[in-house]
Amino acid sequence: MNALQQRIRKEAENLGQGILKVTRFLNHQVDPLLLDQCGRELASRFTTAAATKVLTAETGGIVPALMTALYLRVPLLYARKTKPITLPERVFQTTVASHTKKRCEDLFVSPEYLQPGDRVLLIDDFLAFGHTILSLASLVRMADATVVGVGVVIEKAFEEGRIACNSLGVPIEALATVLDMSGGEIVLA
Amino acid sequence: MNALQQRIRKEAENLGQGILKVTRFLNHQVDPLLLDQCGRELASRFTTAAATKVLTAETGGIVPALMTALYLRVPLLYARKTKPITLPERVFQTTVASHTKKRCEDLFVSPEYLQPGDRVLLIDDFLAFGHTILSLASLVRMADATVVGVGVVIEKAFEEGRIACNSLGVPIEALATVLDMSGGEIVLA
């Protein structure tokens, strides 16, 4: 994903403390053509996983997960952080620590859309410490469904989310990998 | 949009009090191919509007807004309901009443991505009372930018959001229109 790496080099900002600002093209303003490419690439890396569903968490994950689901031609399911009244009383629920909001958030998924037999590809914008991915995986387990892969747009390797997620025993794919931000720069792999 | 109307007839639920549950294909689980069609259709209805940006609010609006922006080949900008630390100190901010969460929510947009001269197409999943659209329009005004159109996937005509939004003086397009839900049915136009 050269296009993505170029955009990170050109437009991402290192805000310190591991915070990578990519609001210009990924998670506030979005470049749809770039994210279309990201979705196609993530889908191509998981063609053999036979996923029946893509699962992500609102909000930042929705865009890359939608584009991946579009190319895999499977439904997208996004976990909600608040429970709207359109969700049933009984839901799968877990919590996750948010890195950029400095607080814990709930994640809700309706059992209507996550079922035993589902083969679930987890997609998110970032792989940082792995908290969101592991929380999504716990929702999949509650449904007796199976995680078949993890795909992210940007991995911050220095926060070691890949190590945390290795316990899932599935392939983990990142379209761009940030090795280090400790010196004020953004060091890409 | 026959495909959309068929899905509403087959899979939407009338939960009473004007609440239309479409979590099976639109705003929890998403059918990417259907929403791809919705985005293409919304884009085609605004080709002459010369939009430079698509603006929506998280969460439900992101999917249709992304697909519309993809076909219009302009950036998508989604207003945040919480302010992550990646947003600058000074932001455009307003509030909106949430119909399905029974509370008021903030909306934040970074001035970095909404500027004088921008021609902004507002996209959302629903047009109900018009609260979200009018709040998004107020963010556009704060930026001295111009609203050039309003597009939604589903309009609930009986809640009269179209009348509320007529003050914007721009074309309003809905891909499906629900005329009445008062009898327990879902009456489509």
C-alpha cells in the first residue's frame, strides 16, 4: 500500500505519547478513493479466510470495514458504543479502553446478527495495544462464532497490539506499520 | 431505489412511536452492496450541485455518506459526537437531539476540513424531524461554507423534517419515503 504510506508521510502528525493524527484522510475527514484501495487490499489478503461477516467498532473502524466487506461481498456489522432503542434487550456487551479518549467505552452487538457458525473478520483503523480487537473477539466468542482474521489500516508496532492479539491464533494484516514515534518523527516500516 | 424499498418491506420493523428498525441492513449490520447502490444513486441526484465535500454525523450517516462521497469523488467529513484528542482545541461545535437515544449529543468538526468556499452536501441515514441535518448545516455556516443539498436514505415524511429543512433552500432527496407508521404498518410512498 504505497498510496497509504505516502499519505502518512505527507499528512499524518505525531502528537506525542503515541498519538498519530490521521484526521485528514482516515478518521474524521476521509479520502474515499484511498479507503476504497485499503478495503480492496484488506479483502485480497483474506480471500482464503472464507469470512461470512466483517466486524468492527464504531467509529473509526466503520470506513475501512465497510470497504473490506464490500470487496468480500459479506455483511458488515459494527459494534455500537451506546445502545440505541433499536437494539434488543439482550445483547452481547463488553468494554474497551479508548486510547484517544482516555476512558472506557461499552461495545454492544445484537445477537440477531452474530451467530454460531459465523466466520468473522475483525477490521479496524488502528492496531495499537490491541484493546479494541480483543474486545471485538470477545463479542464473537459470546456468539459462539469464530474469528478468522484481523486486518487494520495502520499498526503502531511499538504498542505491541500484534503480540496481544497473537492469542487469537489467526492471521493479522496491517496495510502500514509505524515502527517508532518516540523521537517526534513517524518511522514507517 | 426499488432494491431499498424491497429491503424495507422485507426486513424493517415498526417499533412504535415513529421508530423504524433497520439494523439488519443499514445502521448496525450493513449490506455493503445495497449501500453501494444507495451511494451511487445519491451521488447521481447531486451531480450538478458541484459539491466539494460530503458532511455527515457519526454514526449512522457514515456508511451512506462514504458511498456517496466515493461516487462524487470528493472527501467525506463526519462530525464527531465526542472530541478525540486528535482534534484541535478550537472546533466548530453544536448540539443535536437524538431520536433513538433520547438525549442531546454534541457534534464537533475541525475547522481544518471545513472552509469558506466549500460546497457541502449533507448526507444522513434518516430524515426524521430534521434535527441532525439542521445541526450539520449550522456547522457549515460556522465555517462560512455553503450547503448545496441534503440527501438521505430513508425519509420519515410524517415527522416533517423536509419542512424544517426547507429553510436551507437546497434540494432535498430521499431514496425511500415512509408516509405513515401510526397503524403498526410501514407505509411507503
